[in-house]
Amino acid sequence: MTHHILSTASFVVFVSLAAPSYAAEPEFNVGLITESRTYEREQLAESGGPNGIAPIRVSINRVTVALEGERITGEWKPGPVLRDLRSTSRALAKDFPGGTDVQAATDRNQLLLKHPDGTVVRAKIVDRVKPEDERD
């Protein structure tokens, strides 16, 4: 009988260690959009020129959200673009007008924004600011 209990306990321990652990889904909360704009910047890209690279202008979307006592700024490239298949969001900053509420969450270094069509935009967090009176 002791052998049976021991083997059952071993099985339970094995299953708990072998079972995949899933990261918790980020919790979306209502945030206020304080800034929303699109701008251009230069980026180096492969080219057929003599140096093999050349600067090109890329469009960047930037949104700042007041969320959970912080102002969080995220940026993303609209896409997909032929050469940049990493970009998956067709959303633009103008889809998130300033002064409106948005469902938002953070996931490590990403700001997640729920687009009006239900998709989720993943923006790289480029700035996090706490209000002056909460810093210390």
C-alpha cells in the first residue's frame, strides 16, 4: 500500500513539473489617450547601391495613454510592408484620437491597445512617466 501511495505522489509531482505553464493574459483596463500622432524618421535598409544600404523614410505611429497612474508611450510601424513582415497591425495613430478612452494593457515592453475593430495593436513601449507628485 505504501508503494502505491508513493507512486501516486511521484506521478502528481511529475505531472505538475511537466505540465506547460502559460503566462497570464494581460488584463485590459480603460486608459485615456493623451497624445496620438504619426511621424516619419529615417531608417537604414538594404539597397542595390554601392554601399548595400541606404536611408529610407518610414512612418511611425505614436500613442500615449494614461493608464494605472502612468503615462505610457508606445510606437509601431503600420504594416504589413513587403520588406518588413514583422509588422502585423494595419492600425494607425489616428484610429486612437486624443482625449478618448481605450482598452489598454502592458505586457513586458509592449503597450497593447484594443482597436475599435476588435484587434489588438502591439506597440513597443518607448517611454513611461509617473506624475510628479507620485515620484519619490
